[in-house]
Amino acid sequence: MELIVALGLIVLKVALLIAILLLLPLPLTWLERKIAGHIQQRMGPMRVGWHGLLQPVADGIKLLTKEDHIPDDADRFLFKLAPILALAPPFVVFVAIPFGETVSVLGTEITLYVSNMNVALLFVFAVIGIEVYGVIFGGWAANSKYAVLGSLRTCAQMISYEIPMGFAVIGVVMLAQSMSLLEIVRAQADVWNIVYQPVGFFVFFVAGLAEAQRIPFDLAEAEGDLGAGFHTEYSGIRFAFFMVSEYAIVFLVSVLTVILFFGGWNGVLVPLPPLLWLLLKVAFFVYLFIWFRFTFPRYRYDQLMAIGWKVLLPLSMANIIITGIVFS
Amino acid sequence: MSHARHRVGAWIGWAFFADLASALALTFGYMFSRSVTMQYPDKEKWLPYPRYRGHHFLTRDEKGEIKCVACELCARICPCDCIEVIPYEDEKGNRHPAKFEIDMARCLFCGLCEDACPADAIALGQQYEFSSFSSSDLVVGRDDLLGKPGKARTGGGVVAARLNTEQDVLVETSEPQGYNWWRNIRRT
């Protein structure tokens, strides 16, 4: 009986997580368009619903009902596989991500994570690495110059930025003496990691920007020179898959930044519920992503590679060495 | 000395992304500034200036008689041949148009008819909202032209738009200088 209850709980959590992640682009696109509008002294969507609140729903219906076009010379199997490959990893990653300790519902303690892996951080980086397959398959299968160029850029970018990203979190792992995200948050109960690891945070966040392919590192879909990058040839619901995956990664990088460097659900001064604290911090980082997008220009391809290999990688290495010396 | 200090300051600023931070501060300020959008069909609507060439209108004299003498000069000068006038003579021997039709779908709003008219009977007014689903609706006859709004007096103002359903909406009555487009533009 207990086994069935535990199993049902896990299924319920996974279903809830999938529902949240699938619905996440709705408020995020609205927010992004609103913030973009107000930064540029426009208003953003205003006509569908109150202040355009239903605009994402209308856009979703539009995407669902549009023609799902597959180019003539496309590799049909890979073309259909790519959006799923791009969509699945950001969803799978959230299995390992804790949103808090426990909450008690109807007298039973329910943990706010699906699984507490002891190598959660490794799992996150391993799974998120798979996402690059969706991008490169999508670009290759479409048989279009823009798409291939875009996916080539993305591939190079993702691989070169995953290295400093991986190195940046080693300092955190050294401090917490654990790779479990739960333990990392518990280790930050008194002092957040940002105090000890400002360089690590900087490298992680910049690499996260590149990983999520947001401005200033959105070379893969540089509108000016590549059409839309790897998803140039996608339309309808398959295009929506790529969009959902992009927003899921923005959310993921924000959650990871908060968990690794900003104390997760540990609050300061104001005694709010832990989950609310986490969500507030995550909301701030999501806002930061959008704010960056409408402030900074895009880096050139060689500048991107130079930043990745000549600045971030040495910085993260130095961070590991200094952390090791100071805390040993 | 001060030059060297300035350079050191510049390098420190470079290392801590002072330029990026100032850019972020600028966009953050813009985010809370008023937007310049005029929500045209929903709320506000712009009033054109007197020189604006919109929908044609026919005028009457002080006795309420149509001013047009049906000389057909407007029809002659029209570069796209969109005016059709058929005259008649009333019992006093005055010429007036029996039929005065303008095909708005073909009109290019050059205003030559207004310039050519010897009786100041036809002019291009301020109305600009006359889109339609069929081009046959755009052929406007004499009686409709007589009822069209005339030239704007001051112009450049903002009034409530047609689709406006709310009462408490921004309505700027015509300012003497017209609508100040730069009012909400943040300049630093």
C-alpha cells in the first residue's frame, strides 16, 4: 500500500512538473513582450484580454492551427525527431531539481523534489548536454543554409560554454562537499555561496546566458544574418516545441543560479515561505534574462569564442584553485 | 597625473563592466517611463491638421444651396479620372450637379480638384477612416459628400476613438500647437 502511495505521488509530481513547464511559456512570453515594449516606450500586447494577458493563448492557438510544413528535401525522420530531442532534456533535468524541503499536505509530509540524487549536479549537466542534439539535428535535417549555419554556431557555442559552466560549479561543490543540490542548499543556510564564489557566479551566469542562447549570446538565431537560425524551416507546433524548450532552459538556468549561488529557498530578514523565497529569486533572474535581452547588442562569433575560451575558462580555473587553497 | 588616474579608473570600470551596468540602468529607467503609444482604434485617435487631405466633402452656400455649379473642371483635372459629374439646370437657370460621384478606391488624394474648383465647392477634409470590405461601397454620391466633415480647425489634437468603450479615457482636446509628440519621449 505504501509503495502504491509513493508511486502515485511520484507520478503526480512528474505530471505537475510537466504541466507547469509546458504552461510556463505563456506567462513568460507575455512578460517578455511587455518588458520589451516598455523598455522601448511602447506598450506591448494590449488588445487580447486585460493588457494583452490572453495574447500568449491566442498565439498558442495560432501555432496549433497553422500548417506544419516540412521542406521537400528535408530528412523527414530527423526533422520530426529534432523538436522532441530539444524539448525532452530541459524537462528531464527538473527531475533532479529540488524546489524546497517538504510541505505537509493533509498531515503527510511531501517532499518538493522528485528525486534527491547524490550526483544531481552531474545529472543536470549530462542531460542538458543532450539538448544540443535537437539543435543540430533540426538544423541539419531542414536542408537549408541558414539552419545549418545556425546549428553549427549553436553546437560550437554550447560545447565551449559547457566547459566553463561545469568548472564554475566545482567551487560550489567544494564548499558543500556534495553534488546533491539539496545538500548544496542546506550548506548555504547561513551564508549564501555568492559571498564566497562571486567569480563562480559570474562565470556560471554568463555561460548560462550562452547555454540558453539569449542575447548577448543568441548567435544561433541571429535574426539579422541567419533568418531564425536552426529553426528557420520549422513552423506550427514543432516551432512551438523549440520555443517551449528555450523558455524551459531560461527557467532552468535561473533556478540553478538561485540554488547554487543564492541560497535556494533560504530567505533573509523577511520570514516568507521557503517556496515563495525560491520563486521570488528565480523571478528576479528570469527578469534579468529579459532585461539583458533588450539592453545589450549581440556578440560577434569570434568574440563569443574568445570570451568562452580566453576569459571564462581561465577565470573558472583560477576560481577552483583559489577556492581549493583557501578552504583546504 | 590626473590622466593616469583617469586611465586607472577606466580600467577598473572596464573590469567590473561599468558600461554594461550603465546600459542596464538606462533601460531600467526607460521601463518606467510613460510609453508614447497612441492606442489608435481602441482608445485615442489623432486629429489631422487643416492641410491634411482626407475624404472629400461638398459645401453649401449660406442659403443652403449646393455651391457646386457642375462645371466639371474637377472631373477634367482629376489625374485618375475618379470624379463623375452630371449637371442639370434648375428653374432659375442655375447649374447644379444631378450626379456627383467620387470613386474613393481610385482617388489618390492629390487635391487638384480642390485647386481647380472655381466655386470653392469641393475640398478634401479631415476624415480618414473610411475603409470598407467592398470597393463598390467606396463610390460616394452627392448627398453623402455633402454630409462629410469639413477641414479640421486647429488639428493635431487627440480625441477618443471609435472603438472606445471606456468613459474615462485620455482625451486631449486640440492644443493650439497640436499634439506634442515629444511630450513623453525620454531624452537623456
